[in-house]
Amino acid sequence: MKKRYKSRAITSKAQKIVLWCVFALFFVYALTLIWPFIWMFINAGKPQVEYFRDKLAFPSTYNWSNFYNAIAGVSVVAGSGEKVHQVKMIGMFGNSIYLTLILTALEVFFSACAAYVVTYYRFPGRRLIYGIVVFTMVVPLVGTLPVSYDFFAKTGLLNTIPGMILLCANGLGFAFLILFGGFQNLSWSYAEAAAIDGAGPFRTFFLVMLPLMRPALVSISVVTAISFWNDYTTPAVYYPDHPTLAYGINTLLNDVRRASSGEFGSNYPLMYACILVAVLPIVIFFACFQKTIMNNMAVGGLKG
Amino acid sequence: MEVTTASELSELTSDASAPPAELAVEGTVRAPSEEQEKRNPLKKRKITKGKVIVAIFIILMLIYPLFRFAIMWGYINIKALYVSFTRYDLLTDSNIFAGFLQYKLLFRRLASDEYTKHTLITSALYFVVTCGISLPLSVIFSYFLFKKVPAAGVYRVIFYLPSILPVAVLALTFRYSFGSEGYVDQLLHSLGFQNLPLWWGDSTITPIMVFVYCIWAGLGLNIVLFSGAMSRVPKEILEYDQLEGVGMARELFQVMLPCIWPTFVTTFMLGMTSVLTVYLQPYFLMDSATTTPFNTCTISLYIFNNYATPAQAPYLAAFGLFCSAVFVPIVLGTRAFLNRFFRDVGY
């Protein structure tokens, strides 16, 4: 017994050493994730020549003009023919917000509608709808991009909001699954009480059940908004005349690099300022909703 | 969508995840028996009206999602399948049925074209990178976060950061960090390292750099998912382990892993699909290059980069659908195989 106790004590001590070693390893990994942005922030305050001379030194005086240039100076060319126009970063920011708000609202709304009906109502094809959701999420079919693009071009939906809604506001995707789980945990007795008081299915859904789902709706809205904000492919292919931040930043950086290429290399400090400005909104958003996001990810848990 | 949650993954893996019948109700008005209807014709009308309202409600709630699914999944996929059996006719600006022409071309290229072969090999390597390296690393990292390594909460948030940033930003940041303009070369030079490799211009190093990026940026989401799954393991089991003096390695592989197996299987499965879907990482890291001699092209990138005119659509559709047809059964088979393990573990 005494021997066993000693063994446990040693294990505990060994575990502590292991944990501190892992702490050091995690520190290095975390540093590799954060350091590039710190380094870019340091260098974004340098003039191009100073950066060219020494990329590791602090700037002699921190110059914020690169950030101003990033927001209101540099721009990308969008559109074609008579519709060619310049879009600055502030414009991309506006496009991103506009699209993200519309698409998130519609995606969550359509998903809530579908999830509610599939959860509570018995009708032919109910299980099939659930199967469709799971199947389309698990089974990726590639090779449809040309056909899809052709369809949008022929129907005049390219570069339009209805086109983006059709592409992104799914109603039978990830948000559906989350809200389906949410409705399963919500007692039907609320709806029964509403029905006794004379409420029809529409009023029951909009005025009783949907408000009760507010925490889940907020949570899924945050996650959905981040995914739309960061989406590159859809705006790049189907909405290129109105570049969003996630799409436009790549073009912007390539343009700045080519345009500023010269004796002292490209204007990397300005490019770093552009990257930091592009990252800032989503980092602020993450800081505001960090608990919601992390809890959503952790609490969902997985159980066999 | 780059962000997924644990509960979604749970739904995907569980066979019993279909809507439970006991939760479903027939609407606000229950259907009457035939006898009741005969006795009270007025009530019959009322009930019928209620059922109609419920039916209208169901239709209205589902009309957009089903309409959208019919177009964006049904029509597009069926059309893509059809297009893969056609060829583009420039004179009539339309697709003409051409039988297996595109598939024959595809098989010829698979047999003789190095670029196509490399594309498939590189894509297949993403399976190794995602499921063989990234996923096990995520499990180990999650376990130590669960074991309350100092500052675990802060680390969890930092590790998740890459998941909320646009891929373009993160990939370009990684790209700029290396190379002549980045800090890595400067740092290595100042530490005395000379003759540094061309990170983005060497046929050996460059593909590895793309994989390193995928691991570096891809751990966070899985770590959060696994941490969530581990936090649900009953404390009694872990307390029992401690009393028995179970070591960390044993606890991780013999206790934790079986307990989080459904999560593992699902993330493994989704990791496998990266073979078909990954393209943005090499696209940005290789500076949007359409053709690169560094073997970094993937199946999706091949399709994304090569579509410029309608003439290319039939071959690209054939290429994509063929890859999907080959790989999807492998994914589903792997899932069925993995689900055979740890079936008796329940809590």
C-alpha cells in the first residue's frame, strides 16, 4: 500500500514536469501563430527603405501613414467594360458587412424554419430531408464549378445579391443541424400552450418557439457570420464586381506588390498594414463573441 | 464552410441521429377517427381547415430550402454529370453529346500526363497530412489542454485564432514570413545559418511548406472540438484512473480516445474529404499560380484554375466527378470500418 502511494506521488510529479514541458511547447506554437502579426505591425510603421535595410529592427519613428494608405489610399480594379471601378479597402469592408449581414440573417432564418418543421411535424419526406442535409455535408462532389458558373451567368445572377443568396443561404446545411439539435431540446409544451390560447402554427413559431431559441440563434449567427465573412471562393467567382475583404485583400496585395516593386523591393510595410487592417474587424468580432464561439464549440460535445 | 461545431459533427456520425419520432407531432390539430367524422360533420370541416393550415405552414417553411436544394444540388450535379458526357461545340456555342470522350481523355492523361498524376498524388497526400499528422496532433494537444496545462484557456483561444481569419490573410502571412522579405530568413541568417532553401521555389521544399502550413493553421479547430468532447467524459472515470495510477499515455489512448471515438471518426472522415476539397492553401501560398512546377496542385485547384472558357467544362466535370466517384465510397467505407471500434463504450 505504501509502495503504491509512493508510485502515485512520483507519477504526479512526473506529470507536472510533462505538463510544464508541454506548456513550453505550446508557448512556441502560440508564438508562431501570433508573432507574424506582431512582426508585421512593427514593420508596417516603417518607410519602405528602412524596412529594406533591416527587417528585424524596430522603426526609428512609428509611421501610421501606411495604415491610412491601406484604408483610404490603395484600391483594386473591379468590374468590366463600362462598369469598371476602383474599390478601396473601406469599400471592401462595406461589401463584406453588407453581404455578411444579409446572408447570415437569411441562412439562419431559413435554417430555423426548416429545422422547426422537421423537428416537430410529421409529414412525408421528413427523414429524407434530414438525410439530405447529412449526405450533402459529408459527401463533397467536385467538378460542378463550371456548370454552376455557367448557370449563374446565363440566368443573370452573377454579381447580384439574389445570386449570392441562392448560393450561400442554404437552409439545409450546418445551421440546420445545430438548430435541429436546439429544437429537439426545446419542450413542445410551449407550442401546445400557445395552441390552447388560440395561436396558429405561424404565431406559435414566430412569437413563441423562435424567441425561446435565442441563445442558439445568436450562437449559430456568430459562427455563420464568420464563415461568410471569410469566404473567398463564392465572392471571387460569383460576385467579383463587388469585392469583399476576404477576396479583395489577395488582389490588393498582389497589386501593391507589383506596383511598388523597385530598387528597395516591394512596399511590404504597406502590404503588412493592409493585412492588419483586413484582420482587425474579425479579431474585434472574435474578441466580442469569443465566449459564445468557444462555448458553442465546446458545449456541443460529441457523444457516441 | 470553414467553421464547424461539435454538435454538428455528432449528428453526422451518429446513426441514430435522424429525427426522433416521439418528438414529432401532427400539427396543432389532431386527425379525427372516421366514426367521429361521421357523427359531427361540422367538426370535420374545422379539422380539415386546421390540417390545411398546417400543410400550408409546412410547405411555406420548407419551400425555399427545398427549392434551393433542387437547383443548387440536384440540377447542378445532374447537369455536371450530363456535361461530362459532352463536348463543347464552338460553332453552335453548345454542348454536344460525345459519349465517354472526356473520360477517355481523362484516363489517357492519368496514364501519361505527369501533371495530372502529380495532382492526384498531391491530393492524396493531404489525407496523410490531415488524418495522419494533423488529427493525432490535435488529439494530443487537446488532451494536454484538458489536463490543465498552465494557461490552457489562453492557449485554446490562441490556437483557435487561425480558424477565424480569412485563408487569404493567413496563407499570405505565412508566405511572407518565409523568403527573402520575411523574418524567418533574417532570423536564421542572424543565427549563422547560410544557404537557406528557396521556400517557395524548390520542387522538394515547396510542397512540404504547403503541408506544414496546413498543419500549422489547421490544428486549432480540431483542438477545440476534441477539447469539447473530452470535457464531456465523466469525471468518475478519470478519478478512477488517478486512483489506479494510470499514466498519461495510457489514459489518453485507452480511456480518452475510446470515449471521444465518435468525434475522432467524424473529424477523420471530414479530414479525408480534404483530398477532394482543399485548394485555397496551395492557391495562395503559390501566389495564385495557375501552373506550378512544384507539385502543389490539388484536384479542386486543378478545376478552379483551369476553368476559363465553356470548352473546358466537360473535361473538368468528368475529372471532378470521376475523383468524387472513386473517393466518396472510400470515405464512407472508412467511416463504416472505424465505427466498428469501441462500440461498447458508452456514457
